[in-house]
Amino acid sequence: MGELFETDDTVTVSREEAAKRLHALADALARHNEVEFVRNGNRVTIDVPDQVKLKVEVEIGEENELEIELSW
């Protein structure tokens, strides 16, 4: 089993910027079998198989949340 790598990048952006970032991720998933993230000067490439589990979770309350999770 390999080393665990985890990153949690929470920033405040405009709705349009959030959509732009989601579009870029979706485009990378559609075109390639990998996605790439750059955090603090470190580049991480994640291989993504042809089949993934997609989970969409919505929480509505004092603070609303839309969580999208891909796993394989």
C-alpha cells in the first residue's frame, strides 16, 4: 500500500470562479485518464479509471452545502 496523500483546499471565491474551476476539472476528466493539482508549488497527478463512483450530497440548514465526491 502506498503513502497516504491528502489535501484540503478551502477558499472563498465567486460563484463564477467556482464554476470555472469545476469546468476545468470536468474537462480534464473528460479528456484524460488523469487530473493534476498544484498546491504550494507541488504538482500532484492522479490517475482516474474509466469507471468511478460519483456521490452528490446536499445539506440545507443554517449553512448550505453541496458536496461532490469521486472515488474508485
